Amino acid sequence: MKILVLGAGGVGGYFGGRLVESGSDITFLVRDHRRKQLIKSGLRLNSPHGNFSTSVKCKTLDDTPDKYDLVILSCKSYHLTEACVSLRKWLNTPTCVLPFLNGLSHIDEMIKTFGEDLVFGGAAHVATTLSKDGHVIQLNPIQILTVGPLNGSKHLDVLEAFVNECRKSSFSIKCVDNVLQSMWEKWVFLATLAGSTVLFRNSVGAITETKIGNNLMQRMYDEGKSVAVANNINIPKKAQITALDILMKPGSDFTASMLRDLVMKLPTEHDHILGGLVELGKCHDIDMPLLSAAYVSACANISQFRSNLVP
């Protein structure tokens, strides 16, 4: 099976690297500066599960594509439109696509670009960041992919082949019938993590050690859960407990990548993760004061950063 991974950042670099480690045929489609990094130093993973370094196959849009069985899309949401258009033009033949983006709004755009029969659903559970020299650093031991067909997905043999490739690797892979359920569960969790750490500019441990921190975290999670319920998604009690255990873990230094990006004055996914959920809540007349405040906080900080760049 030949797999193309679009992007070699935190998500694509980590899972793509682990697949290379276990012998899968992986090619990374990257920008020129990233290709230069990979050619010079290889792909390097620093992880609680063991460090790994290897040379990898990589291409840019200036290269001629091979024929691939599956494309893994792991870009940030603010690069989605550019990625879809560029990828569609670059590929010679229709190819199945498996996105690992946050939220849900990307699914409609991908179906419009590639066709509903070629698009699967997926959720990546991993906390990673890139060092200045391009090393992929895993921040905690969680490493799980959840995949599954969407309503119009065909070519299930390709999805099955990918799952079999993943089972050779060191990370966990789950193939489920209702992948939208898993994507919603992650979205509500991630919106709470990003919303709380962005709003209060601190880790979940620092937030929840205050007198009302746990209560606030629960209320923010419940806001997101209410939107899921309004969209016919009921998050199982076990999944809620797992999420809240992470969000309320005493002493945890866990923060969302959105906060780290804000601090570093980098683009963020606030519109996709927070704004998208708040907008859906409005459609159902759901009161979301905490997530709305977090979204406004993220927007205001982005605006401040941009204004500071104006001469």
C-alpha cells in the first residue's frame, strides 16, 4: 500500500513517522523548506514511547506525483482550502483521502473537492509540537487514531488496508462504524481544553486547582456537549469521564496547542475549533457564555498580534 501524507508537522510527522518505522511505504508531501529539513536531518521523533530518526521519501508540488492508494491529510484548518485545491490539481488520479483535522466543517469541503465516495472520517489523539529544527516532540503518551467510513464512503478495502498497516505500528488504531461520533467526542474535549487554557492563559492543572476551577471546566465541557446533543450525538458517560479526568487532572501542565500558538504569535485554529462550535450552538439557541468568551479572547489576541505587526 502506497500512502501519501500531506504535511510532516505534529500529527502527520508523528503517525507518518511511526508507519515508516514499522515498514510502511510512506511519502510526505511538504513545502520546500520542510523538505530541506527532512533531507538534511531526516524525520526525528522524540517520544515517551521511544525516540526514532530516519530518512524519508518526500515530494513538493513541483515534483511529479506517483500513484497512491490513500492520502492522509493532516494540515491545520486554516490551510485546508489551499491544501484541497493544490492536492486535487497535483494528483493524477482519483485517490481516497483520510483527513485528521479538528472539528467537522472540513468534511463538507473535502467531499466537495474529492467526492463523497473517496473521503473517510478520522480523529487523531496525540499531543505534539515541532521544535525549531523540525523535530516532532510528543508531549504525552497518548497515540490513537480513530477512523471509519462516512455515509457516502466507498472503497472500504482501502480503509481496511490502512488499518492493517497501522496495526503493525506502535500506536493504537480503531476502526468504527460511526466515526462522526468519535469526531464529535474529540471536538467537545478539544474545545474545552483550548477554550479553558486560552481564556485563562494557563494549564488545566493551574485552572482546576482554584476553588471553582473544576466547576468551570465541567460547565465549559457541558456547553460543548449540549451542541453535540442538539446534533443527535450523545457522548457516552465513559467518554465524558475519560475527557474530564484529563481536563481536571491535579497538577497537570497540559495546555492546548492553540494557547502555545497564541503565545508564539502563530496562526491558530480558533475559528475551526471554538468558532465553529459556538456558531452551531447559536443555530440551536444554546447559551454558551464560557466557550463564547474563549472564542472572543482568541480573536482579540489574534487581532492584537496583527495590529502590532503594522508599521
